[in-house]
Amino acid sequence: MEIIDLPRIRRALAKLDQIAAENPERLNQGEPWSEHLEELETIVMSTPGRERTAAYRARLKEQGLRALHVSVPADVVELVQSIADQTGQSRSDVVAGAIRRVYGGGHEN
């Protein structure tokens, strides 16, 4: 569990308020982003989802990775996520590392 440093957050927000007051020209004074969803969709997501997914899978394949989908109890998912949060690893790396440590073999990613 992470500790939230409220005084630090308050100081940071106060500094942001100060910067905003000193630089009003940098504030977004125009229309909200939600008024431009079609334009944003074109700019940000100009590649269709199917193509993005295919490119992602191709990158994984180039790295020698393959998908393995398993169903596990909720407590295992929570444990894997907790370890991933603590170590900064992906959930895939946590699971692969645990299997290698228990059963051996393979190479480290």
C-alpha cells in the first residue's frame, strides 16, 4: 500500500496554480476537447483497431513471445498483480518468472 503525501500534493497544486496565474496564455481557453471528438478520433486513432492489434501481435512475435490464455482464481490474479506492482514487472513477466523458478528451463526475458 502506497502512502499519499497530501502536503506534497498540496504544494504541487499550489505551484501549478502559480504557474497558471503567471502564464494565462498557456491555459486552454478554447472549446473543450470533447467538442472535437471526430477530429481527435482521426488524429489519434488514424490506424484502425484491427491494424493496431495485428502490428502489436507482430511485434510480440518478433520478440519470440506467444500468447497463453489461462483461467485462474481471483486470488491468484490479485497476487500476480500485487507482485507486478511491487516489482515493476508486467504480469506476464511475473507468471513466466514464477514458472521458470518452480519448473526450471527456458530463458529469462
